[in-house]
Amino acid sequence: MDDQNPGRNLSEPSLSHEKERLQNLELDYQLLELHNRHLEKSILAISDSPYWKLTAPLRKAAAHLLSYKHWLGRRLDEYAFGRFLLHLKNRRYGPQENPALDVKGVKEKYDHRARHNFQDFLALDRALVFPRTRSPQVSIILVFYNKAPLSLLCLQSIKAFTDTPYEVVIIDNASSDETEELLNRLENVTIERNSENLGFVKAVNMAARLSKGQYLLLLNNDAVLEDATISNAVAAIKDKPDVGAVGAKIKLLDGSLQEAGSIIWSDGSCLGYGRGEDPEAPQYMFRREVDYCSGAFLLIRSSEFSALGGFDEEFAPAYYEESDFCIRLQKKGLKIIYEPSARISHYEFASSDGFEDAARLQSAHRKLLRSKHGDFLRQKHSNLASNVLAARNVNGYPNILMIDFRVPHANLGAGFPRSAE
């Protein structure tokens, strides 16, 4: 350092850095100006178009209607009865205390459509032919107990939307409706007929012993697959030895969410995350590690299912068996993954004797879960609405909040695409 001018070596780099900063700001300004000009040209092209001019009266009328709607909302909010009307308007899917009643009308319409589809299928007098696969990647396990029209819709969705080598394994629990007629129309399907209704748990264990696939897919016969659902679920577990099971985004017939993964509370009760909400909302659109996923759609390695002895038949005939199984997987150090790109629609409670019967079984089996897994449950969150956000993820990772100083448009510079990613 120059003793006569101690600040010299500091000031020159400082001036250089300031000059570079100003140059970068100038470049940012030029890029922003260019972006603004592009936006202005796009807006002018739209506003000068014949379509925009022709629809001007419609837009003006819509603006007046929207303004009136807002005014009416403010007026209603001033009175108790008005607030009650607004509450009814905003309650999208009805009371959640009794899900079986929420979609009663929707289910009646769905049953009507399924019945017509089934009659059309029988009238064609043709078989439903599935691919013949010697080495299936996935064994799709279905348990039938009546509800033949719903079972047909499920089978048709499998045939239409499964894009990975698969086999179908069906256990019929002594159905007394037209299910036998449906089974006689199926080709290249493994079928086992029980002389009595053994319930879901024992039937799944039977089907697993008959299956040849690398993976088992437990699929309710009152569910309908969407495109690429099975291959997306397989992608979430394939080559990932720390993943034990994968569940789907499950939608109810009214289009609302049944679950985006599920939460197990410390008292053994469970919550389908997001029930009644919009299934396309951002919080339900990303893959997460969860407590468990519903057996309505659950993908498991055949080897893991066998190693754990399948479903615990103490939970027969049904309910909480998948919660117990997923806990046992986690005790082995394996993850349960919710995969949002795997999607099904679910009738719910089709094979039970109704919501009340299902609730009775759930209560009894919740006590059984507590007795088996008290150590696991003590680590879980208390059953409080305020804990839902914390409980939806189980990996324990901290969250990161990243804030940028402007919207990261790609044409603003090389760093912004990276920020967007």
C-alpha cells in the first residue's frame, strides 16, 4: 500500500465495481424497454383486431354486470341474512361431516350412466379382451362385490389408459348381481371366485399370491383411471429403493378432491389431505412424502408386500389396512409417496353397506391401529386443523423461501431462466 495515499488501492476497485454495476443496470433497463415494446406491440395487435372491436359491447356489458355483482355482495354483507346467503353460495361441496350425502345426486346420475353403459356392453355380445402378458410389470388387483356396472367402467378405463405391461387379477367375493355375467365376458384375466364375501383385506392377499407382476396395484373397482396414471406411478417408485408405496390424486365424482395423500394423527385418526378442495390447486400439484395413501389406488413392490406378509388380516374385512401397511413400510425405512400425475376418480363406499357401516368399521380399526403402532403415533401431530399444513409432509425437511426483485422473464437475461427454474 502507498503510505502517502492509503485509500488509493481501495478507491480504484470501488470505482470499477460501481462502473460495472451501472453498466449492468443500463443493460437491465434496455432489456426491460425491449420487453415493454414487445408487450405494447402485442396489445396493439389485439386491440386493432376486428374480433376485439366486434366484442367491445359484450366486454362493456360484462364489466357492468361484474360491477353490479360486487355492489350486491357489499350490500348483502351488511345484513345477517345476506351473509347467510353468501355463505351458502361459497360452500362449494356441501357439509363434510357426511361424505356419503355430499354427492348423493351426483352418484345417482353416475349410477344411471354406468347402468346404460353396462346394458350397451351386454347388448353387443362381445368379450372385453385384455392383452396377454407373460411378464407383466404391474399386476392390477381388483376385488368385486356386486356393483357390476361400476366394475365395468373400471375395467374399461384400465384397458383404455394403461400404458405399461400389465395383468388383471380379480377376486369376486360371492357377488349376487350381474357380476358373473361380466366375468364371463372377460378374456386374459385371472379370476378367483369365493363362495362367500371374505372382504377386501383377505381378497387382496389372495390376489397377491396369484399375481406375477413386479408391482402390485391395489385399485378399487369403483374407481376410474385417467391417462398414463399407472406409468406415472411406476416412474415414482422405479429405481428408487427408498420408496415403498405410491398413491394417486383421488377425485370424487363431483370433481372435488378426496385426497392428495393422507395424514395420520397421533390419536390414530386419519385425514385425506385436501378433501373437498379443487384438485388442481397448487398445493395438490407436487409430489410429497406422506403418512399413507388410500388403498383405492396404491402401488407396491410385490416383493415388499410378500416380505411384510401382505395386509394384516386383523383389519378384515376392510379399513385401516393400508394405514397399517404404510406404517410398517415406514418402520423399515421406506417412503410413502403421493404422486399428483397419477389420477383416478372414485365413487367411494360402493361395496360397503353405506357410510354408517363404514364409519363403524373405521372406529373399531382405529383402536386396533393405536394398539399396534403407539410408538409411531406418538411422533405424529395432534388432530388439529392448525396442524394440517405441517403434517402434510413427513420428510422433516426445512422450507426455503426465495424472493427475487422482479418477475424472472427469460428475455431479461441469463440469470432469470435459472431463477424461474
